[in-house]
Amino acid sequence: MAENTTLYLVRHGTTEYNAKFRYQGLADIPLNDLGHKQGELLTKYFKDIKIDLGVSSNLARARQTLEYILAGHDEAESFIEPDLHEINLGIFELRPVTEVAILFPEFQKNFILKPGDIKVPRGESSVEVYNRMRDAILRIVKANQGKTIAMASHGFAIQTWLNYASNVKAEDMKLLSLDNVAVSKFIFDKDFNIKIEYIGDTSHLKDEYKQNYDWDVLAHPAPLLLYNSKNYRAALANNYVKNLIKKYKVRAQFRDLADAPLYDEELEAILNKDINNKYINKDLFLVAADKAVTGYRKREFNKILGVNNHDEA
């Protein structure tokens, strides 16, 4: 009689880009100091759990996390499964989450409220990730029936599996946010029916080792100044906005287009907003979620930034 198969599915530890609230996707970012400390807690978590097989995605943050899980389990085999990688975030990779929230507010809204509808420009859709993760995990489990498997993967990728395991269709997926190094456990019977033992266990994660996020900043992202520092008037506009920040404590985000040019999809998203489009200066935009200004226009800058003092115009 075939034995049950056990799967522990673990989100990787914290990275510097988690801490900076930036999208990572396929960017190969290693664990930061906090991530390594979290990894040590995982070693303790799995100390007395027999592990036969360890599997991780091909990305460094997951591979390093698996090393902590398997520490002391010298008898365990391990391998890399690239299909466990995070969602390919295309043009959003390494960009601040709050910047994407300004340029693509509908994407950010769907990410939270309708994750099954996500389609990333030049990247993957959530349905593609759901199918990829489902197929990879089931393939590994069926090839290792009766074993205990520890697997390190990624936040959004794991969410898609959690929805599948909960009998939620890809297009109906719900947000199931997990902390870094959260552990979820599943039991598969001989017919590979799935029983969820628990989801997102962080009992091993001390409060001082949690990566905390300011979700209010995401709910109310600051206007975004897109400027080319090599363009004289754009550089003047940059200085003007920074002076407003000092004087009036207004909030703004900055992106130097000389270092990070706009993708065509980003430019299109800006031009689809309510914009003063008498002319388009591709070296300078000030963008809010629903409107944008192109060119160095102080009065309109002030309106977007919430500065009411006409002396500044």
C-alpha cells in the first residue's frame, strides 16, 4: 500500500529588494542579512522533521533558503526545479511597488483584489503561473511518492498553488499573502488528493525578524516625477519638486530616465491618463494615479503635489 507524501512549501527569506518594497520577479536577488537570520530560524524549525528531498527554484534567494532548511539533513537529496520560479514581472522587475501603483493603478488593484486577472507587460499572466506551479509540484510529488519533500519558492508563485490546493480556479484566485519564510504543509494520499495541514506558519519567526511593510504607502502612493537628468529643463523641474518637498513636506517619487528609460507600455499608460497633452516632452512627466503633466509647468505640478501657495508658481 502506497504511503502518503508530505510537502512543506516555504517562501524564501527576505532580500534587499523586499526591504526596499521593489518587485523582484525573475531578478536573481540573494538573501540580505535579515533573510539569513530568518534562514537560521528555518533550520531550527525543520531540525526534528525527517526530510527525504529538498527542491528549490533556480533563483538565489530560494536556493539559499533551501540550504537553511536542509542544514543537518545530510541524507536528503536535493535538486533545482526552474518551474518553481517567481512570476515573470516583465517591465515591472526591480521597479518600486509604489511606482507601478502610479503608472498602472489597475494592475496594482488587481494584484490585491483580482489576482487571477493579472497580465504583466512582457511577463507572465497569473494563469500561466498557476498552471506552471501546479504542474511542477504535482510532477515532483508523483515522482517521489511516500517521501517528505521540502520546497523553497516565492510569494506569488506559492499563492497560486495555495489557490489550486484549495480548489480555486486560476481565474478566481484570491490574495493569500505570506510572510517571508512562512511554511505551508500538504499531505497527498495514494491517489494524490491534497489535504492542507496548515498555511503560512510563522511560529518560528520572532517579531524582530519579520520584514514589515508600510501598506499605507502603497494605498496612497506619492506622485511620480519622471525626468531626464541630462535634459536642462527636466533637471530644473527635479530641483523644483525637491524644494517643494523640503518647504511643504509634500511626498513624491523620482525616476531618472537617463538611468531607467520608459518602456513603450509605460509611455502609453501615461498618455492614457488625463494629461495636458498640447505637446509631449518625453524627458519630463509628473504622474499621479489618474492624471499627468508633461513639461515643466509649475502651477500644474503644484496641483498634483497638493501645494496651494501660488507664490510657488
